[in-house]
Amino acid sequence: MESKSLNQGLHAAKVAKQDEFYTQYVDIQKEVEAYLEFDPDTFRGKVVYCNCDDPFESNFFKYFAANFNKLGLKRLISTSYDGSPIAGDQLTLPEYDEGNGKRRKPKAIAVEIEEVTDVNEDGATGIDDVKLFLEQNPHTRTPLAGGGDFRSQECVELLKQADIVVTNPPFSLFKEYIAQLVAHGKKFLIVGNKNAITYKEIFPLIKDNKLWMGVTAFSGGMWFIADYKGKYEKTVNGVKLINVPAIWFTNLDHGRRHRKLPLMTMEDNLRFSKHTGIRDKAAYDRYENYDAIEVPFTDAIPSDYGGVMGVPITFLDKYNPDQFEIVGTTESNDPDNACRTRVYTSQECRDAYQRLFGKPGVYDLNASGVVNGVKVYKRVLIRRRTRPVEGTKE
Ligand SMILES: C[S@@+](CC[C@H](N)C(=O)[O-])C[C@H]1O[C@@H](n2cnc3c(N)ncnc32)[C@H](O)[C@@H]1O
């Protein structure tokens, strides 16, 4: 019993660690500004809620507070979580100061602002005005009896008042977090791990165009500010940073979703592959267990194929819902996929292992698309929206 609870404690600590990394201002700015380019009024007249954000630490709060007037916000709400350690040194208030340069771990609070005026009378409005305003108006922050958990009643009440939720939530609660936003019919722009795409709770939302990827490209992951006690991979201007395979998940429209992916014909793609040597075997193999062709690179999606195609997950980075329809994944957690043509028996999975590795084992052929007896990487199954004309590029 004791070792079980010790294990649970260690697991909880590990999960908490994975949740403690903080988004850089510049990443929030870059992402949000891409929506403004598409529609300058994306946030105008809206109540924005950052519900995993200590207002005195979070760059989400800082960005939206500093740009309150530019974005035309109606109200900005930010709630912090009791358990959060201190990460940076954003907007330290006197009540956080224990003296001797030490800072007290903040208690969960909600901060709400409805206007940002030129408090310091320097001729402009910005984060310094917000800081002054918060210092001079303690009534703008209220303690949260429920500890600031996004699922607590008082946070749910605030969620109901919000139009758009923007944050980087704890990854360990990502499925629950998204489910809550969807259940309340909220618009959102949030950071999550790339792996979440194929979760059985998330992928159907992507397939139904209720959730899509943000603007920042997938490649290279994102750099976050590491918890001051946690591990980090590099330091930039004294800030400890850690790389995480994170991406933006949203249901706010943006320009990249409406950009057509340029496509070559199958014939051109084959010629191209011979020249570059990218693919040495004949392209466009057919899966043995799906009625679809295998397309190993997003660049190799043909313009003149009307059937279903298995493409890398990174395709979602370029997905235009007017050009393509998502029909499923080749993951075992998409068992009802209409394109699946074959389910392997346990014996076939054992035989495949013996054949491939020369020893007994189980090769789970049902967990992905299979080409020439070998599983390929995770794939999204897509189809063109319009009937393609053979030999025509786009
Ligand atoms: C990945 S961090 C990001 C923090 C901040 N949003 C940012 O981007 O800089 C996730 C934050 O959620 C907090 N958190 C963990 N569990 C929570 C919960 N149940 N409700 C609200 N916040 C939670 C963590 O303490 C942590 O500060």
C-alpha cells in the first residue's frame, strides 16, 4: 500500500513537472498577430480569459493586458492555480515579496480588467500602466476559494462569461481541458503537445473541423521558459528555455487555412522523386489494410488522385478544409474507419514479428497502415474535396 502511494506521489510530481513550463511573450505575440492579419477584429469587443495563468507571471496576461486597447478587448480575465510555482519575474507585486529577494508562492487569484488607461501619464498605454493600475486597485483581484482549478465552480462561472480562452494549459489535463471548452461552446487558442492530435478525444474534432492547428509551423517545436527549479536546454538573455514538441490548437479562423497547398501531378511527383532520390521505390504504394495510397511527404500529395491518401500528421500544418477532407487516421484508435479493408488476426501479428525479427513476438499490424508487410508512420487519411482532373496540377 505504502509503495503504491509513494509511486502515486512520484507520478503526480512527474506530471506536475511536465506541466510547468511557461510560454514566451514573443510566441504569443506572433501567433495572435497572425489572426489579426486575417481579421483585425478577431478580439474586438471580446472577453478574453486566460484560465491557467498567474496574472503576475503569465505572458498571456501580459500580452493581452499590454495590447488591451489595440485589440479592442471588452474585458480580460486571468486566473492562477494554487499549485503553480513562480517561473519568471514578470509583474511582481509587494504581496509576493518576502524580503531578502525571496518571493512568496502566490495563492490562487482572479484578476479582471475592463480598461487600460495611461495611468503613468507617459503618453501611451502598456504593461506599466496595467502594473500600476493593479497596484492601486486591489479590488481588481479576488482570491479563489476553489484553488484556481479550471474545473472549479468559480472558474467555470468566469469561463461562461468569456468569449475566447487563450492559454497554455497543463498538458496532463489536456483532454479534459479541451472537452470543457467544447462543452461550453467557447472559442479558443491554446498550446498543446503535438501528440494530442491523434488522441481519440481530439482527432474527431479535427476531422469535423471543430478544432484545427494554429499558424505557427510544427517544425522545431516551441521554446518555453522552464520552471526556475526545472531542467532547461539553453539560456537566452538569462532566461532558461526548454524545447517541447508543442503546437497551437484553435477554432479561430486564420489565413493559412485558406491558402491552397500547391500540388504536382502523380507523374511529376514520380519524376521529381527520381531526380532528388527522396524516394527510391515507386511512389504511391497502396496499403494492404486501407483502401488508400501511401504518400510519405506532404509535398508529394498528388493533384490528380481522387481517392483516399495517407499523409504525414504534419500535413495538418498546411491543411485547407476547402481543398481537402479528413476521413480518418491509420491509428488503431480509429477502428470504425470506413477505409479500413482488413483486420489482422493475432496469429498474423505473431507471424509478422517472426518474419521481421526472427524471434517470437507480436507485431501489431492493426496499429497503422501496412505497406509490403511493414507498418508505416502515423498517417492522416485525406481526400480531395473536388474531383481532380488527371494530369492537371494546382
Ligand atoms: C504549461 S503551464 C503554462 C502556464 C502559463 N499558462 C503559460 O503559458 O506561461 C500550465 C499551468 O497550469 C497550471 N495548472 C495545473 N493544473 C491546473 C488546474 N487544474 N487548473 C488550472 N491551472 C492548472 C500549472 O501550475 C501551470 O502553471
